[in-house]
Amino acid sequence: MHSLRRISTFVVAGALLFAACGDDGDGGEASSPSTTGGNAPTTTSSASSSTPGAPAGERCPDGTGGRLTIGTINPPRTLDPMIAPGTGTVGGNEILALYDTLLRYDPETGSYEPWLAASITPNASFTEWTVELRPDVRFGNGDPLDAAAVVASFERFQGEANATPNGALARNVSSVEAKDERTVVFTTDEPWPGFPFILANSGGMIVNTAVASAKGDSFGIDATGAGAGPFELVRYAPGEELVLAAKPDYWGGEVCVAELRFVSIPGARATYEALTNEELDVAMVRDPVVSAEAADDDVERLTTMVHLGGLVLFNAGARGGEHPTSDQRVREAAALAIDLDALNQRAYGGAALTTSAIVHPDGLLASGVDGPAHDPGRARALVAEVKTETGWDGSVRLLCPPSAPELPIFLEGSLRAVGFDVVVEQIELSAFLPKFFSSDFDVACTGYNLLDAGPWETLGPVMSADSAANYGGFVDDAWTEAMNALRLASTLDQQREAIGQLQRIWNEKVPGAVTHSAELDILVGPRVRGVVQSANGLAFFDRAYVQRG
């Protein structure tokens, strides 16, 4: 799989920089797991008239109707899943409500379950995936969501116009073929056990391409009729609000609330206050302090753990330019200089999930291999050694966005204490992004999104040697081999083993210093029930309802 090269800077801005430093940044048969966080996939079936995989019990216990107002982190810039990143931080829940996905991820079991699909079955080598579709699913305009529709939508998603990470991943599928009206076969050139990740994310949001073509340039703001999800577009005012109305003929059954209204309130603190003041019914936040407060307040939290959520990235030099951090010893010294407990208190009030490991010890994929420990004595010795041998004066350029003002101050002090001479560039995002994307830094404050639901699928785009989004320029043969092992892993144990090997290489070669894992929270107000979590901070609202009384 070598299709990780074309990824837009806009998408990386959403996927990475939110992670940087916290905030702103039909059928009755039972369904069996499709693929579990690394367990070999099995045939799945779910084809009842009730929504598959949804919570047990009466569909809408308190009846139907009413409105949910949902506070987002970032509003969608488009309603086209080919263009939007499709994550819970950037408009993904709005788009999911319009389209649904072929599969749904269950974070409690680490499994993928059928949704628009009735089943998904791989061949023995994980190079061919057969998807059976549910009968009688229709788009909003009445057209059938059949195999031909899935093929057309996925091939559109694979096009070079799709510059999202999921678009790059989708181009690893060599063919998509409709075998009959309800059967689609996806073929890859190489084994890919993690393929279901795409179908539970934006690649599985099936677009009625006839509608998209007819609307042309206006499709991004008017997707009426193009999706098979539980809601249809009422009003889209970019930057203000998105209003969706329940479909009366949703394939999964009665939709419990009549309307969803998505709004964006700047800042996690203000968003949380709006939830506690009952101005919002549901809120998406990504901020360790607010998450900790919500936990203390016993607010219902649907949490996605995001590994590598806080990262001090070093420029290893493979993308060109003169960087002292091209020397492995300099990178190691900088990493050893950072006291994570002190950083947590200074920048995050002690609320961050501190770890120096690429996967948090509490994560599903935790390997048991620790990250580097704080060692300022060794850091000083390494800095002195490099200065003596090379004549380096100790200077490094530290590039940070403005989202966490305490972070660069802390990093500067930590590095100076072991012999670095630090030049801090904390600049507005509009100025930060061009520098970051062109690798114009020695050290940068950022964050990556490594998810239990798809570790290779989320780490590969930013840490593969051939990826255009490998802004740290880290290229290493052993790392590439371990990344390939992660891509081929078909069991949870295999994934953990690969993560452990990646951690050992990370500890030796030090492409960056991990500061914490992040939590992407869907906070649910006390009157709301039935919100169902999926992958990537996404949530299904078809069975959500407002509890009366």
C-alpha cells in the first residue's frame, strides 16, 4: 500500500493541530462482530427491521419529536464526505446524520458491525472483502442504495480530488465490483486486515452520485437527497448553524427526534458551560481540563481515546534543510529534558492523560513497552557531546501555534536547562501552518491522531516514509518494517506486538516526544438518551431522544 502521499494541508490542520495542545484544538438475525480491534474478521449479518446494533429495548421509549441542539468543535466546511475529514472534531457527526456508514465501530468491543451493510466477509488473505447490502435502503430522493450506488460512490471517493487521509487510504483498494444488486467486492493489491476502518468512516458514507453530479458546485452546501441517513437537510448556514430534520421513511425505523441543530461555540469551556446551562443537549469537546470537570460532574461521556494527542515533533531532516535535530542525539536530549508531570500541571492543570508512549497504557492497543523517561542528566551530557563534536551552538527553533500558550514557555525552559539555546516562534495559525507543512522548524508543538479503531490507518498517513504528511521527515528502515507489520496485523495481539516494536524504535530513534494522549468527548446532557458512539469521535443520533418527565 503506497497511496499515502496526497493529503491536503487543510485536512492535516484539522487532524493534527486540534491534537496539538487540547481544545480548539431491516432484519431479525443477531449481528456478530465484523472485525475486532485486530481480531480476524468474521462474516456478519444483521438484517432486521429494527436498527442493528442499537441499544436494546423500545426504540423511542418516550415517544418521538423535539429537537437536540448539539455543540460542535469545528463546523463542517462542506456536506460532501469526499471533501470533509469526517471526524468528530471537524463536522463528521453532521455528515454522518445525513449519510450513515456501511459499518459502525463499537468501541466497547473493539469490533466493526454492519450498518448500511448486512454483512462483510474477507477472504483468507484479507485482500478481498465481500459486502452484502441491506434490502430496501433508499437515498433521500428515493433512489435505491444498491451495489451500483456503492461502487459509484466509492470510486468517486477514491479520486485524486479527494485529498483527505481516508481518500489516500481508499486508493489502496485496486477494484470495487458489483457482483449483483446487493453484493459489492472490494479488492486490494496487498493484505489489509484493517480495511473495515474506511467503511466505518467517510469512505462508507455512500453518496448518491447522481444527486452530487446534478448539483455540481453547490453540492457541498446542498446535499438534499444524496444520503441514506436518518436526517435530511433543512438549513445550512456555514459558520452559524446546520439544521437537519428526521426522515419519515428511514431504513432503520422511526427516528426519535424531529430535528438536530448543530452549532459551534468557540472554546471548550464555553461549550461545556452551554451544556450545563441547558443551552446545548450534546457537546463535543477536546480539552483535558474540561473533560476532567465533566467526569467530576458525572456528565455522561462517550470518549474516544486519541493516542499521540500531544506531541513535540522533531525535524529529522529527510525533507531537506539544515536542522540540528537531524542528529539523533539532539532529538534524544530534547525528549529526555521534558518532565511530563510538571508539564501536565503547568499547561493542563494536571488533567491530561500523561504518557511518553505512542499508545497510552490504558489504551486497547497498549503494548506494555514504556516510552522514554525524564532524564535531564543524560540530556545535558548529550547536548555537550554534540556541541564538542560538531561545533553546534545549541540553538533550536521551536514552532508552536497559539492554542496552548503555556506549552512553549515550559518547553523553552526545559530545553535551556540542559544546554539548548531556544528561539521560540509562537505564531498565529495562519502563519504556523505554512511553516509546519513545509517542515520549516526544528521542534514543533503538534499532535497526531492514532486510534484503536485503526492504528495503521491513522498513523500511516503521518509517519510513513513516503507520505507527504510526514512533516518531521523521519525515515527509518526498521520503523518502516514495523509499520508494515502493523498494517498486516489481523489480531489484537499482533497489533500490540507491532506497537511494541514501534515503541522500541521510537525510544531509540526519537522522532518526537509524546506528552499525552487526548480524549475526544461527546458529552450528553441529562435529558438525552440513546446516543450511540462509533469510531473517530462519531455518533449516531437516529435513536437519540429527549427523556420526558
